[in-house]
Amino acid sequence: MLEINKSYVLDKDQKPIAVQIPIAEFEKIEEILEDYGLGKLIEEVENDQILDKEKTWQYCPHIL
């Protein structure tokens, strides 16, 4: 599990309203979330039909 070094930001009544974390840890969290999202997307399209070259050009003629 990723260890997160956090600092709480408190309001005038000493109630927590936010959390600060080091930028390196934030970037690691972003990377983990992106990897997870990409993995879910791959799972979603895993059984989709694969287009041949001609059909691909019909859907994406602007690529070249």
C-alpha cells in the first residue's frame, strides 16, 4: 500500500477542511489512477470487434 504523508489544514474552529501531501506523492497517486483507468478501458474493449485497415480509414480519414 502507498504510504501518504499528509498534513491536515484546519479552519478557525480547528475542524479539518483540507489535506496537503507532497507533490511526489500526489504525482504517484495520479499515475496509479491513470493506470487503473487505462486497465479498466482495456477490459471494456477487450472483446470488441477489430477493424481492418479499410474500415479504420473510413472511421478516421484525417489521421494522415
